Amino acid sequence: MNRNFLTLSELNLLVEERIKESFSETYWVMAETSDVRLNQSSGHCYLEFIEKSSRTSSITAKARGYIWNNTFRVLKPYFEEVTGQQFTSGLKILVRVSVEFHPVYGYGLNVVDIEPAYTLGDMQLRKKKIIAQLEEDGVFTLNKELLLPLNPQRIAIITSPSAAGYEDFLEHLNNNIYGFVFYPKLFSAVMQGEQTEMSVFTALEKIYNCHEFFDVLVIIRGGGATSDLMAFDSYQLAAACAQFPIPVITGIGHERDDTVVDLVAYHRAKTPTAVADYLVQCILNTYNEFLATEDAIKSESKKMLGRLNSDLKMLTGNLRLKSLSMIEKQSSVQELYRLRLRNVVSAFTARKQYLLSEKESFVKLMSPEYILAKGYSITRVGGKTIKSPEEVSPGDKIETTLSGGFVVSIICN
């Protein structure tokens, strides 16, 4: 029997030789990391490189990859220092690889170098696209446009209850030197790992259903891997925070870059303790404004009282002058009335005296004495005045009254 076939090992060795001949150089390849694993005993890193369709996000290419220990110990810290991200699955990277074929493990790409600037650029590009989408949707600045309550004391908190940053936050908040009182309420969430985005989103929904009981929403995390921040560059999470009905304050615990959630929040602080200090400062500002307003009211009140006192003194002086003037006028009027009354009385008295004098003269002219003095006499009979001779008879005794006395006569025949 003629041998006209190859064993699998022979075929694989042949393929290995041909690949070495055809791909003797190294190549820069753009791909996305997947299923990144570190062998703890050997220190080698094993992963898959994939490429996805821009339209459907389905995988269009895949290759096994590996980074040997001596290379991985150099590339990993270099990559993470430049990008601020852990070398993990889901990153778009630019790597220099050699194409290899192993008779047992098959086709693979051996990573010999990496360009972290490409990954950093892709991350920034992704973030810019999310920001642009939020701006296009008209929600990017909505939370910043809310009014922060003067005394933000009722605080909804999204974080992990075991996070060190949470304890630091409460310590700074509740033990502030001014004695301000706060009412924090924890809504537990996973703050690192693949579940971060969904966990935080769930906590947001819970707070939304009772948001009228809170003044602000605080999202904090204490340290952790920088790669965990990728969850806060999510469009869905950022859009939810941007449209939240109460001010959102973030203290995710990083200083290097702002996440998209930081950018849409009402206020961004570097650390959880900085968030606590910010809330304390808000109430302190209100308190200081209150004191300043109180001082201003006191000052203005003193000025007003001073002005009113001056006005009162001036009015009192004017009133005194007017009173004196009025009294003088009244005195003049009274004197005038007194003079007029005196003249009237005098005139009245003179007239009455004149009339009385006329009546007295008339009475005198009509008196018997005046008439008798003119030569007339009065004759009486038995005390009765007689006016004609027929009223007497012979023998009557008559009495005649004259001016100088009276005469008694007897009537004869």
C-alpha cells in the first residue's frame, strides 16, 4: 500500500512551516479583547481577539491570542498607566503580533507590543459620541439647570454599603464642625464589575419612585479599579442621571478624568468626603447668608429709626412753631372778638341807656308832679278824682292838690 496521506501532526507541522515562511514579520492589528485570562502559576495572559460588524455588532473575525509572561509583565502596567484602564475584556486595542501556528493549539497571535494611545483614543471617541448624543437629545444640561435646595439635608445615596468611601462620607457629613443635621438614606448598589451599570440603574429607579422625599441624590464609590469607571460612561446611565428630577452629586473617587455621569451631574466632587464637604458648605452658605441678612436688617432698622427720629424731631419742632403761631393767631382773633364784643356791648348799652333816658323823660312829663308844676291841679271827692262839675254836689267836701300842697273846699249852692 502506497503512503499517499499525511498524519495530522505532519499536516500541522507543514502548516506551521508555511506560516513561518509567509508571516515572518510582525504586524500591527486592531481588534477588541475578549475572554482575557491570567494564568496565575505561569503568569501568561490568554485571550481572544475579535472584530465586530459596525452595523449589527455581530462577530466577523476571531483569533486566539496570548502574551507570554516576560512580555505581559511589561505591557500590562504600561498600558494601564497610560489609559487609566485595566487590561481586560471589551477594550479596543492596537497590538503588534507575530502570526504563529502550533501543532497542538493551532493558529494564534503572539502579542509583542501594544499601543495604549489607540485604546485611549477609542475610549475618548466613545465618550464624545455619548456626549454628542446626549446633547442632541436635549438632556445633557437638564440636571445642572435644577435649583439646589437652600438646605440639602435629605440625601439619597447610591453606593455599596461595604465601601470605605461610604463610611468616610457619613463620618464627614454627620460629624461636621457646625453641627448641621443631615438625613442620609442608602440605596445599595454594586459599584465595580460588570454588574455596576445595571445595579446603579436599578437604584436610580427606586429613588425616582420616592424622589419627593429627598433634596439631592449622591453617587459615590471609594476607590477601586479605574476600569470600573467604564460603567459610568454608559449612555443609558448618563441619560437617567441627566433627567433625574433632583440634583445629582457625584463623588466616584477619581481625579484623572470625568466620566459622562460626572459631566451631566449637577455637581461633581473628586471623592466621597469632598461630596460631604460640599453639602456642609451649601448649608453653611445659607446660614451665612441668613446672618448677613439679619445684620443688614438690623443695620437698616437702626438707620430707619434714626431717620424717623430725626423726622419726628423736625415734625415736633414744626408742630411747636405752628402751635405757637396758631395760638398767636387765636389770641389775636380772640382779642379782636373781645374788642368787637366790647364795642357791641357798649353800643347796646348806650342805646339802651338812650331809650331808658327817653322813657324816663316821658315818664317825668307824664308824672302828676310835672303837670302840677305847670299850674294844673287835681280835685278829689272822697279820694276819687273828679273830672267835671256834675260829679260834685253842694255841701261836698273837695280836696284840691296843687304843686305846692293841697286845699280843702266845701261846695256851696
